[in-house]
Amino acid sequence: MPAANDIRKGQVIKYNGEPHLVMETQHRTPGNLRAFVQIKMRNLRYGKALDQRFASTDTIEVLQTDKRTLEFSYADRDTYAFMDPETYEQIELNTQQLGDVVNYLAPGGKVDILFVDEKPLNVDLPSAVALKVIESAEGIKGDTASNVQKPAKLETGLTIQVPLFVKEGEVIRVNTADGTYLGRA
């Protein structure tokens, strides 16, 4: 097992029996005290971030990781199926594992999934996705004095605010970080 000095950003370590993604590391030697490593990490099962201090000689278990780009195939109740476009291997994740990611999954959309010890743990979306508007009220003609917006329901069930000119059936780009309208696709 590597020493705390050898831990780098992006690695997945085992801390308190749980996998944690290392987001930042700092090696410090304060005055005449012993050196230590300050690690900022995020629990991959629960999403909680924490700072932890390790002695520079402590050993830390680094977990084997694999990041694969998979394509979303279909949803069946609370199960979502993803397929590897190269091997055609299929994996299924439930809504509890995916969380808010389900609001941005359209058939054929690509996501990066982080596997730790061959188990899918974390799903990363692209910064923006293209989704179809399935329900939207008509804009009132002449109501363009300011940036007026209206609610629109997307194919995934997510409702966001869009400009008045967006109509049903159009495909729009949505920011996956905060769910805001970016423009037409």
C-alpha cells in the first residue's frame, strides 16, 4: 500500500471501509512539527465531502478503478440500463444509485461511469444534454419587453424555465449542473 505522500488527485482510496474520491491533496510541514498530508475527498456511496489529515508515513489503500463511457438504453420502472458500445455488455442501475442523473438521461445519451472493483459507483454526465420539449404553454404575443420565461416539461419528466419562443417538439440544450436552458440544439 502506498504512503499518504504518494496519494494524488483523482485516485479512489478506501477510508473507514468506504471508497472515497481524492479531490485535492496538500503536503504540509508546519514549523518544527511532523509533516502531514491534508486530503480533501468525497465519499462515492453517499456524496459527502470531508477533509482528513494523515501522517506522511501512514499507508492508505488505493482501490482499482475503471472509467467507461456507456450509452443509456432504456428505463424500466426504477431500473436504468446502460450498454457498452464496444462490447455490447449491459449493466443496470437503480434510481437510488443514479440520483438526480435520471432527469438528464435520454435514450442514446452517453455517460461516464466510474467502476471501483468492477462495481459501478459514480455516474458523470456531460456538461450539457439535448432533450426534447414534450409540454409547453404558448407564449403571449407581444410579451417580449423583458426576459420572460415559461415552464416546459422535457422528455425525462424534468420541468425547467425556457424563453417564450420555445415550442413543443423542439430539442433544447440543458445544463446538467443546474438544470437551466442553454439554447436550441
